[in-house]
Amino acid sequence: MNTSVDSGTQAQILERMKKRTEEIAQRAEVRRQEKQGQAAMSENADYFQETFQNMKDDIERKIDDAGNIKKAQLLDYFDELVKDVQQMQEFLNESSMFLASFQVKKAQEHIKTLNNLVHSKIDELQPKKKFGFGRKKTGGEKSTKAKELKKNDGVDGCSKEKNTLDEIIEKQFFGFKDQSNQTLTKSAEELDNRQLNIHNLDNCKVIALGNPSTLQIASLRNCTVIVGPTSRSAFIKDCINCKFMIACQQLRIHNTKNTQFYLHVTGAAIIENCHDVQFAPYTIKYPELKEHYCKSGLDLKTNYWDKIEDFHWLNENEKSPNWSVIPEKERIDNWLK
């Protein structure tokens, strides 16, 4: 009898020991994976810092060398310089998912400084328009006319400098900006593997059904934006009372409030300094959607639309109050009416 009881007790003890061993092994595996993840994040951050610094050094060198470029080649030279700064911005946007907030802020300040240096160098070196006056004229009236021409020459020179800078920036810009009360569209052919920029719109509807490479969106008010599958990152800031339909690999949202996102994201989705933002799954339907998904490379089976990281909410035991899920009954069904 005692032997039976002892055997049963022993079996229970062995079972508890086995269970405890399994739990310890599971916790060890979790810690191992966390360490691997932290190591990967550290490696990514180190790679970013090195690459970003190399890009910065290269642009600063090109700015210094601009004085040695022939005047006939300056426009093309500055065009490439502006492109280099934009590529830096794209690199930062795509890397921001694994960078700390202060690192993003510091990198953004470097880009702003480089932008200012490029624009100053353009103002300094872009040749002013010159007028020929022929033979020297005499007489009060003719002298007055000459003075007026010289005055106009200075004005025209400044205007030409401005136009040159505007021309370069305009050439690099693809998308929509500075409009209100409009429906704005881009075709799949126009969007194919290009960065789509959407800036400073008020009460507009944007429809871009195609496969852009990245999204840059800023300063929108009361707008609806519908975009097909985007291959890489989407960066959104300073938006109020808007609705977005976006599919992308990585998403970062800054300084945005009272805005809804219908989202398909296969990587990280991060908000920072945002309030009253809501999320729901990406639900747009149109005939070419499957084709655009194939081009984008996004995984249809992976969607972390409700796994939002809030950089300004540090309490891991409570969900951030700055974002929420859109109730199913309140979700929009038909976006293309």
C-alpha cells in the first residue's frame, strides 16, 4: 500500500520536474531569440550609421567641389546633388523602423542641413542672366533707361536663380502638392516603382492604384488617400482628419491625429507623437490588385495591421491610448465610389 502511494507521489514529482524543465527550456529559447533580435537590431543600426555617414560625406564633398564644375554642366550637377539628398531621406525612412527616436531626429537634422547647403550653393554658383548694352549712351533719358535696365538685370538674375532651383526640385518631385478640393489620380504606368510624394493638400481625394516603390506623405488636412501595394516603406507626418488605404512593408507615422488607416503591413508599423489614430485591415478591391501585389513583393498572408508600436508609450503592460481599432460596423466598404 505504502509502496503504491510512494510510486504515485514519485510519478507526480517527476511530472512536475519534467514540466518545470520544459518551462525553463522555453524561457531560455525566448531569451535566446530576444538576444538574437537585439543583436540583429544593433547590427542594422550600425550598418545604418556607417552608410548614412558615407552618404553625408559624399554629398558634402560634392558641395565643396561644385565650384570646380563648368557653368554649362552646373544644372545637371545640382540635379544629381538634389537626388543624392533625396536618396538619403529614403534611406532614413526605410531604416527608421529599427532606429531609436533620437537617432531618427538627429539624422533628419543632418539631411535638413545638407538641403540648406545645396540650396545655398545653387544660389551662389548659378550664373545670372546678363544683358548687353552696346555702345555707351549719353543724355539724361538714356542714362535713366540704362539704370532701369541694370536694375531689371539684377531682378531677372535673382528670378533666374530661383527658377533654376525650382526647376531642379520640380524635376525630382513626383506626386501631388499644394492643392485643395480636388480629386487627384495617378495611373499604374506612372506609379510603377517610383516614389509617390503627397504634400500639403486640403480636402482632396487621392487615388493611386498601382505599385509605387515608397510613399512620402506630409501636411494633409481632411483628405482621403487610396494607394495600391507599395513595395517598401511609407512615411506619413503632420496629417489631421484624414483616411488612408495603404499596403506596404514598413510604416512610420509622425505628428498625426484624428486619422484612420486601412492597413496591410508586413513589417513594423510605428506611430510617434500621434493621437486618436485608428486602424483596420486593407480592404480595397480593384481588377489589377493581384497583379500589383505580385509586383510589390508583399506577402498577402502576413498583415500586422493591429500590431502598432507607439514610441511615445513606454508602458509594456498596457496598450497605448493613442491608437485603436476601427469597429467593424464603422469601417468603410466602397472606397472607389
